[in-house]
Amino acid sequence: MKILSFIPLSESQQREIRELSNNITLEVVSPQKATKRDLTEVDAIYGWSNRLEDHAVANGHLKWIQTIRAGVDALPLDDLRKEDIVVTSGSGANAINIAEQTLAYMLMFVRKLHLSMRDQDNDLWKLDEPYDEVFGKTVVMIGAGNIGSMLGKYCKALGMKTIGIRRTAKPTENMDEMMSMDQLNEAVAKGDFIVNILPDTKETEHIFNKAVFEKMNPNGIYINIGRGKTTSTPDLIEALETKQIAGAALDVFEPEPLPADNPLWDMENVIVTPHNAGRSPHYEERAFKIFKKNLKSLLENGEVVENIVDLKRGY
């Protein structure tokens, strides 16, 4: 089996992969320097490079791609499906850091830390009443997978109620209640914090729009750590300006970077971060464990087992 890794691997990691089988040939190549020749007779790819997607899909040997990211919207999913190429994602590798950042947003809003930072910039000693607590609050997580489950664990530890939403309302760890996507309007009305963890698909594009914001609690906070395209930015701005919702914490946008003249930058009730929730010094280590587990299963059982992407649905 020939494996091409676009992800830098340490010597010990490369050794771990080669020790799984005597039949493994592993090459580690920078995505910027990789060529068509590097893809010759490759059976599996760790990571991805849009520069070479045409050659990768059509190389005649490729059977499996393990991405390092949770989202797979950058891949040519329709072409991969036609060629019967299996894709597995890095979902879960960033669950801890994204959950921590999301919790930080919540704590900033209830303790008014976002306002204190602005006051500090203006040398103001000011009490931004009223202050609150997350204890007893309800958080609704739309797209309650690995990140939602981890966030649910943190929230429950702080005395919050957790509601998860998935395509089907199947039981999910650390959720007090589960609802389905067709109950979105009903669910957002229940939350003090609405956390969008949705992937970018045709079905999710602008799913958070004027109609949904109108169903939210006027004291509710909207948090998006999923994908920018899932939210109608004009509708969100209108909801914030008209106080249909109390505030928003946003790590993803449409487009990115967020243009300097966008009103969201100057709104006191908005926290803007530069798509950094997924960053962590431990991310690549956790993603590698998923890759190794899938490779080991493929060698022993002929199939991968973790984070298999439904190429029709896009997640």
C-alpha cells in the first residue's frame, strides 16, 4: 500500500505507520511542492491539496482519503463518490479547543467581559450592569456531534441544561434533550445560547436566517463556530440591530476575512474572532491518532471505521 501524506509527520509518527505493515510505502510531501508524479499509484492520502485534486481523483489507485479537518467542503465530493473513494474526516480532533472557546464566549457575555475589554481600551472604570451567570442557563447545540458532546460536558459541569439537534434526534452523550433538524425553530426558542456547529452543505446554507432569528429568545446569544455560509449575515445584522437577539459570538463568516467595513466589527454586543477556534498545539497529534486507527483497521479488516463521510450529505 502506497500512502502519501500532505501532513508533516515526525520521525516517530512515520515509524508508527511503517510498523503497521511491511507492505506500506509512506511518502511525506508538502502540498505546495507535491507534483502529479507523487500521486502515481497512491492508494491512500493523509491530508488534502486542491492543487492536485484532478490527478488524485483520476489516478486509478486511490481508495481512501483521511482529511485532518472536520469539514470536508473543500474536497470534490461528487467526483470522489463517482470514483468510489472513501473519505474520513478529522472530526473530534478539535473538539476540546472549540468547546473551550465556545464556553469562553458564554462566560464573556454573562460576565460582560467583552464590554470590560472595550472599557479598558478607553481607560474607563465602569460597571456594565447587569452581570449574570451561566449556571441554570440552557444551551442549544445545532449539529451536536463530537464538538457538541464535548461542549455539553463542560456546560453540564457548570450547571447548564443541554439540548442537542441532529438530523435525527438520536441520543447523544452529554445532552439532556435531543431534537431533530425539522424542530429547529422550536429548539432555538428554548435556548439562552444557540450554538451553530453545522457543516457547509447545500441543506445548511443560510439555514440561520431572519425566520430563525425571530424565533430566538430576545435575551439569547447566537454563537457560530461551524461554517460562515450557514448564516445569512444581513439577517443576523438586522436581528442584532433591532434587538431581536441580545448578541452574537462569531468565529466564522461569509466571506472570510470579514471585510473591514462590516457593521459586526463595531457592535458592542458582538464578539468577533478570526476563525481561530479550531487551532490548538494538540490538534495534529489528535488527528494523527484518527488516521492511524483507520489505517490499522483498513489493513486488518479491509475497511476504515472512524469518521466516515457521507459523500452525498457532505459530512
